[in-house]
Amino acid sequence: MTQATDPTVQAFPNLHVFDHPLIRHKLGIVRQKDTRYERFRALVNQIAGLMLFEVSRAFPVEPCSVDTPMEKTEAVRLARSVTVCPILRAGLGMSDGLLEIMPEARVGHIGMYRDEDTLEPVTYLCKLPENAASGPVILVDPMLATGGSAVAAVKMLEKQGITDIRLICLVAAPEGVRTMHEHCPDVPIYTAALDRQLNADGFILPGLGDAGDRLFGTK
Ligand code: PRP
């Protein structure tokens, strides 16, 4: 598949593009235009779950002890409560996959849509768990297009005192990565694919179309 060759994007140290056979296989089916919403939704969640293994790698842990049926032994547990924060609507499509692997996470919601004419994000909701700032927050949105929504969401989280933020998406455009690099250089981006470019309407190419509509069958 054609991938971005933009040197700024390639040099972005906080960009993690997954190169995994299973993720690439599933993403291929997700991209396919006649994949219907039942399968699309299932695959998007499965990909999110697979990505979480890497996204959570630096989560803080603390030592604890457990009693096995045989004896006491040392173990570790997550030291901080994690918040999964989907950007509505499409972010919901990846959240279940993350929560299946990490059911102890809390969930925040950021409601935001992109004005179709200006491509600027419009916020209509921000509901976060109490003390979300005490642990990592995974911001979830399948599409990083111009990056406007992701940057606005990060700024909103930062206003609440949240500093440990990661963004997980399915497909990212170089334009969005550049915008994140410029405005939120400390926020790591985890994406299943880095696509070629945006078209004039702000859609990712080759992309997968409108993730929200395909997830929820609204078009
Ligand atoms: C899409 C997508 C992102 C945003 C990306 O949402 O899910 O939230 O656009 O675009 P950007 O990087 O240029 O800001 P959309 O506005 O289609 O809303 P939806 O999730 O309700 O479908």
C-alpha cells in the first residue's frame, strides 16, 4: 500500500505505525468498500484490541503480592486508573475493543464533529471521569484527517490537567500527523496505518471512507 513519504512525518518520534500481519489483514477488509457495518464494527474493535498491547506498554505498574494455590509470590498491577476517551461518534467504534481487553478502564466522552464546509471541529460534549488526570488517557478516534479534532480534544483534556495522553487511530493522514506534531508534540500517536494524503474534501486517501457512517450504518 502507498504510504506517506513526508520526511517530517517520518521523523516524528511520537508516531507509531503498526506493522503487524494480523492488523494489516483486518485493516484490508475494513478498507474494502462492500464490508458491511456488522463486520466492519467487529474488525475495528478487534484491531483496537490488538493495538492496545503496544499502546499500554509504558503504563505505570506497582508491585504487589498474590497467593497462588501453592504459595505467596510477587506480581505487579496497574498503578493508575486508565481512561478510554472516544471522540464521538466514530471513536465509540474502537472503544469496546479496548474495554474488552481492559475492562477496568473508565470511559470519558468527547462529542465533536467536523463541520463539512470549514473542516473545523465543533464540540458538543465533554464528560470525563473524576480524577482522569491521575492516570493515562487513551484518546480514541479511527480517523486522523486534518488533525483539527484530535488537537482540540487534546487541548480540552489538557485544560482538565491531564498530561498523560495517547491517541489511538486506525488510519492517519500525514496532514493530521503534522498538525499533531506542531500543536501536541508530546502526545504519542498509534495508528494501524499511515495513509497517503487528504483529498480536497478532507477525506483520507486511500482511507476507508467515513468511519462513523460505516460503523453505524448511517449512509
Ligand atoms: C470524523 C472522524 C474524526 C474527524 C477527523 O468525524 O471520526 O473525529 O472526522 O477529522 P479531522 O482530523 O479533520 O478533524 P466526523 O466529523 O465524521 O463525525 P462522526 O464521528 O460523528 O462521524
